[in-house]
Amino acid sequence: MASKTPKNTVPTSTTRTGGATTTLRPAGVQAPAATKTVKITREQIAQRAHDLWVKNGCKHGQDEQNWLEAERQLKAEMSR
């Protein structure tokens, strides 16, 4: 027995036309949003954490908070 394809759908497949690749999806389904891959190095975080430490008066015992804040800031900046 042949399977039936619901109305308003097209098979999901990839086709090549004139060098371009087109992906067909079921009707009403949008392509996933493009996401940026953000790579933040330990050195970038360390520099920002140090800057925060200096900005906040070189208070000792705040290293973890500075590190986490530095990481948060850099991720926010990179995702824009």
C-alpha cells in the first residue's frame, strides 16, 4: 500500500540547480535561523576579568565573579 503525502507539503530534500543548493521543506515550515558560532578564548576572558578587577578597585576575593562577568560580557558582545 502506498503512503500518502499530506496536502500542502513537499518532500524534504536537497536539490542542485545551476550551482545553488535548495532545500525543500513541508509547507509552512521555515528554515532554522542562522546561528553564529562564538569562540571566546581564555585569554580574552582573563584580560576582561583583569580589566573588571582594576575597574572595581582591585578588590581581592572577587576573581570568580569577575571571570563570570567577563565571560558574560564577551558572549553578549560577540552575539551582536
